[in-house]
Amino acid sequence: MRANVYVDGFNLYYGIKYYEQQFGKLYKWLDIGALARNERPGDTINHIRYCTARVRPRPNNPDQGKRQEVYIRALRTIPELTVYFGRFLQSFTMMRLRHPPLVGPSFVEVVKMEEKGSDVNLATLMLCDGFANDYDLAILISNDSDLVMPIEVIRTTLKKSVVVLNPGQQYSNALSQVANAYRPIAEQSLAASQFPPTLMDSRGRMITKPAIW
């Protein structure tokens, strides 16, 4: 079946990070093309749409942005893959403490970081490609229930199939109700779908896996 893959980059990243935090297993150097083929070996992958945003390094993690750029360079060696960027918004807001003290303030000012655009970008790309008859099957790598409506449109209006591969540990009843199939990404697929430690880009420049990935 002709298939396009739609990836929520941050949803996938935090799903992978679970294995690092819980078991010390590093899967972040992930070849998404290989992952799609391992998870859906009977399908022909046409396009991979990867939606993310450039991170803002934090004082305790100053190389975060550099590692992301290295990974995006690696992803761009996949012929079928295109990267689409949203944005990060930083704001300062007052939020209530979960367990406020009996004496003293119950609210604190926090730095709020929000990634904006990935869900809208994914929905737009899935629908545009669907109306252009660019696929028979949409493979969605996300667990964001905001994508319920575009999935419903793709299935009911366009009469195409949608499979959701959940990268996280939480079950989404909303997504499972509207997709043709809904299941977690197998850990063995993550392990079997890693880039080599070094690879070359289209200009012949070396790309090296970050040391802590």
C-alpha cells in the first residue's frame, strides 16, 4: 500500500526518552525511514513528513540545540523525508503551587516554554496530501488527540486509511476510536532502526552521533 508517514517530532522524542530515563536505553539516534519500514514492512513509503521546532538551549543544557541540528542533518539523509518547523514560545506566567504552604505565597512565577505548530502542520500536511491522492495510507507517529478531526476527515471524506503508531506510554482512547489501527511502537523496532554512528550528507560532510545519544 502507498503510505506517507507523518511524525510529531517532540512526541516521538519524549516517547523515546522514556526508555532512557527508565532503563538507560538510548534510542534517540533514530532512522525514521528504517522505523517506518520495520513497523510497516508491507507498505511502500512515499513521503515522510517530520514536524518539529528548533529548541532553545537551557542554561543547564547548552548543547541541546547543537544535538538537535546534528540529528536533523542525519534525518535529511533519508531521501523520502522533509522537515517542517514550528516554533517555541517563551512566556512568564504565574501558576498556583500544587501544595501551597499554610503561610506564604501560593503562586509562583514560572518560565513557560510551548512548542507551537507541529500539530497544525501535521494536520495540514495529512489533509493536503490526502486530497492530492498522494497516499492510500497515512501512518501517524504521535499520540496527540488534537489530531482526531483530521483523521476522521481522511477516513470518512477521503476514504483513506490511517494507522497511528503511539511513541509514548499513555493510551489515547480518542485516537484509537478514529484510526483504522492504533498501537504502540515496538521497542525492538526502535533498537533495530538506529542510524550508524557516522554517516555522510549529500555534500559529503560527516555526521557524527552525539556522545550522549
